[in-house]
Amino acid sequence: MSGLQDKHWKHPAIKILARCLRGERLWQTISASLLLLISTWLVWWALPHWSGLMALIPLILSTWWILRLAPWRPLRNQQLFTILRESPEQIVWVYGLVNQMSPYGFRFMKQGILYFKLRDGSEISLSVPGERIKLISRFLNRVLPHALFGYTAERQWAWEKNPAEMNSI
């Protein structure tokens, strides 16, 4: 049986994915909170006679966004983990790209992005440490034996043409 099972939750690759998802969720929550504060202050400053009414709009929108992010929700309920656990056949292609910043020839930073391409044409991307992409890909290759791994121009072309037929390549 493919897909994420209970025994997989202690694997180092899953722990890395969880840490990356937690970090992204944290930054999204911080951004939404900052937008809440800045937009409320701008409305209060720009429209003092309408401040009570107008301050409610950014307050309601930002609060909705923070609740949508739900930073208190368990990571196992995140979209990526839900797909890996309940319907792994939706993932048809996985590949990672590593970006290196090397100013003046000195390696400064190595950051990777892991792409999960889904059967319905959507994708999930996750920022991962560059040196961990290989470990995560090897683990996911065992969990998702039906999916294609690695980037090629032919796979990109097939993906753009018909994502549901990716397994026939």
C-alpha cells in the first residue's frame, strides 16, 4: 500500500517537511498580523471621522485570513500531509530545485524548493533546505511508487499538456 502510514511519521524526511510547513505557516501568520496592524493604522490615520467604521474592514479581513491559516491546527491536517495520507495517487510528479547564492565565488546560501504536481493540474511547493531535498525525494519515492521523480523538459511538456496522464510517460 502506498501513501503515508503511521510508521512514517517518525522518519527524518517527514520531520523536515513538517518543520518547513510550520515555518511557512508562521511567516504567513506574521504577514497577516502585520497587514492587520498596518491597514488598521492607515485607515485610522487617513479617515479619522470614519475611523470606527472603516477600521472594521481591514480588521475583519485580516482576522479571517489568520483564522484561515489556523496556526493552531495540527500539521497532519495540512493539505500536503492530507494528500500524502489519504489520496497519494493525486501526486503524479515530484521534483526539487536548488538555488545557490554564491557572491564572488563564495557559497552563501543553498535553498531548495520541492514541487508536488497534482493530477488535477494544481501544485504544492515547499521551501526546503537544499541539502535535504535528496533525503526527502528518496523517502517520497518509496511512499509514492506511482509518481515520477525529477525534472525533465519532456515531463514539463507532458504536465502542461495533460497532468492526469503523467503516469503514462
